[in-house]
Amino acid sequence: MKNIVTFQRLLEETRSSNKRIYEVFQELESYMLERSIEDVRQLMKRNLNVMAASVRDGLSHYGPSPSGMSGELAQKILRRYQNPNKSAFNPLLGKILTYAVAVSEENQRMGRVVACPTAGACGIMPSVLIAYAEEYGFNEEEQVNALITAGAIGKIIAQQMELAGAVGGCQAECGVASAMAAGAVVELMGGTNEQIVHAATLALKNIMGLVCDPVAGLVEVPCIKRNGFLAIHAVTASEMALAGVESFIPPDEVVKAVKQVGVLMSPLLKENSEGGLAITETAKKVVPQP
Amino acid sequence: MIGPSSSHTAGAIRIGLFARKIFGKNPEKVLFRLYNSFAKTGLGHGTDKGLLGGVLGFNVDDSRIKNSFYYAREQGVAYNFEYLARDDRYPNSVDIIFMDTNNNVLMEISGKSVGGGEVQIDKVDGFNTDIRGDYPVLIMVYKDQKGVISNISKLIQDQNVNIATINCERKEKNQEAVLTICLDSVLSIETVEEIRKLPDMYMVRNIDKLEE
């Protein structure tokens, strides 16, 4: 069995074998890890459980963060959707926004999360998966299928570029998380393999250039709220793809472009807290207290 | 994993844990040299706690990471951190220097964190390595001479284990050399002992792949 490192190869493989992306990838992972497909899925179930727990933990913590920059953000959002009088978001989107922020807050306080693909972007995947499952009743197996689909997207991108803010900026973290989540949603909603890849591509393409400028070197501002924004961004991409909208630039070329933008990005804007929001007047007054 | 950063916390923990396994015993004193992004945002990202926690043997899911400094003191491990900026080093990189209580350097290991918790150990005592924890790995330091690699590979073959990659480097002829072998499955303790008994072996470490 040959490793798959491009989206083009992935789609060719799904066409020739007449399989879903998750089927191709669970076979590949099973081969690579020398474990059974059942074991691979079990590993994903474990991740899914940690994701669900991180949503619960994130929502059950009160009080401000040690730095004073955030705290109880998810609760605030949750309260809005408990009384959805004139909200622009339906309950599904309300949940996604709430959960993404909750998990990211949990990460900020050194709680237990699933890096997906990274910890800075850990709110995006769980929020989308769990909110869709709750609202539409997707069972565990269907969620695992979506998670493996997201994993396939993340792994293909990770084989082309390094997923660290210090190397590629936030586009390599929250951007990739958003691409993974967009693909996962299309899998859940029964879209085609091509639509899954286009959803991921659209999400990635439209977040290109996003810098990593964390205030006081903490994974807090702008990271926590950004997870909420990019979770919704993923849904936007999935909706377009499910409607049949395709990325004009093919997926593998978009990944190359994102990688290039990461290289061109100034190191001041790559997780060094030496540019952007990190050097604003207000940011300079913040004392890092992780 | 425990937050807040996969590259700066989880990656740091795994580099520390890897370094501990290569060093092969409980450390007495450790100096961490953090470079570039590790140095600049490491404090907020818990990189220092992560590196130290890894060296103490904690894994990425261990909630003791938050209190690594406390556990180091409790275990009597002295530690120090230096923060440096160097253009010739990777953005997220660190040197871990193990010392005895008299400040003699026992071993120096360099690593980098490439994102999502993935790491690479790129130097052991000045030798270049490419250890990523995705395969079980055998690391050996020995006196450069004829037939060593063939003897080692014979023992590995005898156990019916496949060699995935092999990397060898020496300082100069007949001096210290390092051999890193990534394997498709884990060697038995007996085979590792056989390798350890080969002539002029200074160090043998058999390290399983990193946990997911």
C-alpha cells in the first residue's frame, strides 16, 4: 500500500476503489501503524471522547483567566443561545460558536484537549463535530468517519508543510483546522469525496495570510475567539461545497500557495510576539501568567 | 494532550521525554537552551514546564506538567533555562544539556518541534540524527571500525525485524561513531543485550515510538 501525500492522489484512490475518503484513510493508517482498522477507529473514538470532555470542561469553568484577558467567554455566548430571540445564528451555529470558544478556553488553562491539528486550533474540530451530532443526531460511527476524513485532510497538508504558527503563521494552525472541519461537515452531510476536498480547499484558501501574533506569548488573545470565528468559517466552506461550489485553484496548488505565504511571512508575525496585536500599547501592559 | 500549545507544550514535552530516554537515567542537573519562538513565547506557552516535565518522564497527557517546577524540586533535579535568538536555528528549537552536580556535561541533545506535537531530535552529542518517534529506534555510540554495522544488522535480521532507515556518522576514522536505526517493530530485550555485548559499544538505547 502506498502512502498518499496529495489530494489528487487521494481522490484518484477513492475513484478507483469506489470508497469514501475515510475508508481509504483508515486502511492506510491501519497499514502504516500495523494495527487493525478497528484499532484505528478505536483510537479515533478515544479522541472523540476527549473532545466531548473538553467541551464539557470548557463550559464548567468560571472566573477570569490568570492574565485577566479572557474568562467565561463561552458562557456568555451560551447564554445568548439559550434565549435565541433575534439571533442571526440558528441553534446549530450557536452551539458551534459556543463549543469552539469553550474548548479553546480549556486549552488556555492547560486543560486536556485534542490537538487538532494543533492545540492553538483545538476548538474548531470538536465544536463542529459535536454540535452537528447533537443537532442532527449523527451516531458515534458517523462522527468517527468524519474525524478520519478530517484527519486525512490534515495529514495530507502536514506532509506538504509544517503545521506550526512559528513556521507558517496561524493559517497553518487555525486555517488547517478549519479546512479539516469543513471536510468533516461535508462527510457528515453526505457530500461527495470531491465536495469534501473542495470544502477543505475553500476554507484554507480564504484564510491565507493569517498571522500568529499572540499577546504576551499566551495562547489566549486572539486565539480563543479566533477558534469561534474559524469554526463558523468551516461551516461556510462546507455549505458552499455542498451547494456544488468548487475551488478554481486545485487543492494541492492551494496548499503550495499557503506554504509559500508562510515562508514569505515575517518572523515577527510567526509566534514570536514581536508584531501585530502582540506589540500594541494594551498588549505590552499584559504580564504573562500561564 | 495538556494545553496550551501543541508545538510549544506537547512538542516540548515529547522532546524532553525523548531526551530522557536517550540519556537513559534520572537526570541530576539539566540546562535548557531555548531558541527563537521557543524563547520568545515559551513562557506563555508553558514550554519551560513542558521540557522539564518531559525530562522528568511525564507524557503529554499528564496533568503534573502544570507543576513541573515543583516536581523537579521534589525529585531533586536542578534545572536552568537560557533564552536565545539565533537565525541559524529552527524557530522552535532547544538544546537539552544533561550535567552532573559538578557541572560536567554528560550528554547534549538538540531537538525541534515542527507542529501539532510532532518533534525531531536532530543532534545527540554533536552527531546529526533524524529521530521523530514515528518508529521504534535503536541508537548506538561505538568505536568506528570494520564490521560493526554488519554485526548489528545481522542480530536484527536474526530476530526477523525489518530496518526502516539507517543513519551513521562518525567524528573521524577510528573515533566515536553514532548509528541510528529506525525499525518496523520493536526488538526484544535479548537482542538489545546481544548488541550491547558487541566490542567497543559505548552506548545502546532502544526507544519505542512515541505514544499518539
